[in-house]
Amino acid sequence: MIYNLAQLLERTAGRFPEKEAFTCLNDSLTYAELDQKANQLASYLVENGVRRGDRIGIFMNRCLDTAVAVYGILKSGGAFVALDSFLPVNRILMILEDCDIKHIVSTPSQSRKLKAISDAAPIIKSIIGLSNEFDTVTVSWASIFSRSLNSFSPPKILELDLASILYTSGSTGIPKGIMHSHHNILGLARLEAELHNSDEHDRIGNFAPLHFDQSLFGYFSGPLVGATTVIFPDSYVKLPASLSALVAKEKITLWFSVPLILLQVLEQGDIENKDFSALRLVRFGGEVFPVKQLRALMMKWPHVKFINSYGPSELFRCTYYVLKEPPKTDDPIPLGTVWGNTEYKILDEHDGEVAIGEPGELVVRTAILMMGYWNDIERTQKSFFKIKKATGYDHVYYRTGDMVRENTQKELFFLGRNDRQIKLRGYRIELDEIEAVLLTNNAVKAAAVIMMQKDADSRTLEAVVNLEDTMEYSTEDLIRYCKDRLPPYSVPERITILKDLPRTATGKIDRPQIIKSLETTSL
């Protein structure tokens, strides 16, 4: 019986020892090699004090060694925390401190930024993957992979032990860590394998970075069935023509990404001149796929099954909708219905269930629901809707914050957010977080961040600010300030300086009026 993620790899390494587990360009690892190297990393971590539940950072670009890092940490009993290498140093330090991370697994390509991090974070005891002479202890990959396993005794890992913490935007300006157990992620792997009917013959395209939950499909659902996961480097993901050429060359059978990547490949990938005959399924999620472009892509790939996938990071994913043919109209694509081991309710503002066809907030109960938010009991409790069944026994649902409606076929349709959280280019962004960061600037008196819908297929993140009378600050200065403190995808494309921000009769910033002004003027 498999009940943790270390066993998942061990079983598959026993079944398919010589089969490619992960590849990246010209490099690859068989399942036997991956299991061996993961054990060697785990032995180092355990020898250096890592115990069950300890958090270990992974600070890497998309590369083959990410697979070793993930499984090595899990085999040590630790929980991996994927750190976005493009984040500002201050943001990374915030996560390291919040999560009490003492070891980081990385690669030489990140040495320059890691030097700045290690200098500012005395909490770090070692950095694995470097041979540089930092004040912090560094251990090269060559040293890790030369370790003997004769004395290594793997720790006992239970299915409810912590496996990963995924950090996302927080409305207070502080990132929030979503905790997932071995049970959660193993359940996700099984549900995805069932949805795709995948097996050892599949080749999975892994387009997402490790800090994005879409990547878990390749890292866990693939190994569950013995498939090969192809990791696409950052440089290829950013160049549609190179990406599509590599997808064709690698004979990818399963594709899961945000719609943006598919849109770029459709428009700039020269797909008419490449062979995608191996591709059998494309799943997309993270934001709305414009129907016109989806239809065009489906017509170019008529042999491929397309699936719309939805779900917040707190429960990975929960619904799917299979498109049997290209959409005939431009009506929104349904979120679909929930997959196995999952149920839902649609609630009104008083937590009462709404009638079919009426809008309400989607709440979801599932076996892959997060354990909670790291170090934040209050936020965790607020995020749950509970139905008391008996003393000490509740049915626990996650409040998604998404407004939906249900049709008579039990299909869900997305209507929008009930708070200030948005999805842009597949990333979940808290508008309040960006405002909070802007307001930490002494020059800023007031700030409002809004999403502008330029046309049906184009949305931009913008901000307006009111400066202190005695301060002189340019929009370029403000954007630079944001870049130093926010993920790249959360930095406004344009910041407009106003003498006063429009406000409602109650004194609140009038965001609808700001949007209207930006639409009709060249502020």
C-alpha cells in the first residue's frame, strides 16, 4: 500500500528502473537513478538535523535537479518549499523567516542571488548544490551524489505528515503559506491520472515552475503511473516557436498549462509546420481561456481532447469540463463538474444554499483540501465553512471566494470574485497586497490598484496613487519600488499619479470611478 510520496517513487523505481522519469533538454534521469540520488540527498539532510515536518527551500530555475530536490526532501521527512527565483530578495527573506527554513537546495546558476540571501539570512545552515565559498556552508551536487547509503535509515513518514508549503499572495502584504500533506498530493496524483487515463507510455509536458501548483502534475501524477515528465526550461517557455518545436520533438502526449502559454503557441508557435500527432490531451486552467482563440486552437488540433480545469491552490483543482468539439458560440466555457472524492455547495451571503441557477459562493469539500495556512490559525478558520454533524465531527468545506452558478446539468459557471483577488496570466494576485506595498512608500498617501479590461482578450494591472504634498516621486520610481518588493506578475504595468483619488460619500476610494476615468481619459 502506498500512503506517502517517498513510497510512490520507490514503487515506480521498482517497476520501471530503466525508464526515463524526468528529462530536460539533453539530460535525463531514470527512475532508478532518481530514487538513488533522492536517497543520497535525503541522507545528507537527515545527517544534518532535518526531522519530519522541517521545511527545506528549493531555489532553482526549471531544470532536471528539481526532481531530485523534491523527492530527496520528501524522503528525508521534510517538506519542500518552492521559492520563486525571480522574487525580490526581501520577499524571499520574508518567506525564509516565516517558514523557519534552515537548508536550501539550489544550483550554481543561482549563486549570485543566493549570496545576497545567505548574507542577509543567518538562519540558513547550508546551501546544497553550490561549491562556492559563502559564509554559509555549501555542499556541491557532486558531494551529495558520492555519498554512501550503507548507513542511511529512512525516517518513517505518515500520510498526514507535512509534504509541501506553497506560498501565494496575501492581502496584508505578507505571503501566505498553504500546507499540503503527503495524503493531499498523493490524492491529487491519483485523481489526475484517472482524469487523463494516463500510463507509462505518456510523456508529460511540464511548463510550470515548481512554485506554481500546476507543476505537481508532472512531479507526482507522472511518476505514479511511470510516465516520463519533460521539464521545459524558462528560456523555451518564453519563446513560443522554440517551445512548440520542443513539444513536437519530445512527442508530448499530455499538456497542462495556463491559457497564456497556449495562446502564445497558437499565435507565434508556427504550429502548422510541426508534428503534434503524439499529443492526445490538452488541459488548461488558472484563468479564463478566450473562447475565440480556444476554438482556433482546437480546429488546428482536431485529434486532441481539451479539458478546462479549475481549482484554488488550497485544494489544487476540483472541477473539469471536457470540450468534445470546438465551441460554436463565444459564451464562457463552463468550469464543469467536480471530480472524484469531491463535493460542493453554492452559498448566499448568509451561508444558505442557493437555488439552481442562482449565483453564490462556491465552497468545496475534498480529500485533497489543504491542512491550513502556515502559522495562521485565524486565516485558516476563516477560510473554512463547517457543517456540524456531531460533537467533534464536522464536514469541512473550503470557501473559494469564487462566485458561480449551476445549471440543470450540474455544470458550474464562473461569475467572478467576491473579494479583491484576481487571476492574471495564471497567477493569483491580491490587489490589496499591492496597495499595501505601495503604501509602505513614504511618498504615497493613498493608492488603488485595479484590473483594466482593455478588450475581450486583454487585461492589465494598473494603479493610481496620491502622493504626499512634500514628496516628489515619478511613476518610474514607484514601479521600481514595486519591483523590489513584489513578484514580477504583481507589478502594475502603469501607475498614474493623481492629486486626489475619487471617493464615495462614505470616504472610501471609488474604484469603479477610477476605472471609468482610466477608460475615458489619458490620465
